[in-house]
Amino acid sequence: MMFLARMDVEFPPHLTPEQIADFQAREKEYSGSLQRSGEMAGIWRIVGEYANHSLFDVESNDELHAILSGFPMYPYLKIRITPLARHPNSIR
Ligand SMILES: O=C(O)C[C@H]1C=CC(=O)O1
């Protein structure tokens, strides 16, 4: 099952730059491991925003939820999910 995610990052003002850097480092590690395993099929920065579009290839809604809630920055992410189905005109 394919899902398109839009994630907007909203850090609260009380976090220090060091705390933010730590979240970003842990996020990069977690995201990298999901990309290597194939569950995250891609991630793109949305130009001009602290936000991304990501593509997930997972077995179920429950698996996607577990993956998303495992992101270290999850408490600071606003996530919107769009389930994707194969388009009848797709040649792949
Ligand atoms: O920098 C971001 O867009 C936030 C974050 C969410 C997943 C990820 O890999 O990075």
C-alpha cells in the first residue's frame, strides 16, 4: 500500500538550538533506516517550507501509523496522509 505523507515541522519556541539539533540528527538516522529498508520510498523538501512530502510503501494502515509515530520529531510534526491507488493510465 502506497501513502503520500505531508509532514510540517513545528518546534515549540522553548526548545534550545542544541535540542533541535539532537532531534534533527535522530530524525535523519531513523529516516535513513526506513529508506534503506524500503518502507520509505522517498522524501522531498517542499520548497520554501520546513515541510516534506514522503512516500511510504507499507503493508497496512497500522504499520504506517507505527512508523510515523516512531519518528523522534513526531510530537512536533503535523502529518497529513493521502492513500494512493494505482492509476489506470499508469504504464508501470
Ligand atoms: O526535515 C523534515 O522534513 C522533517 C523530518 C520528517 C521526516 C524526516 O526525515 O525529516
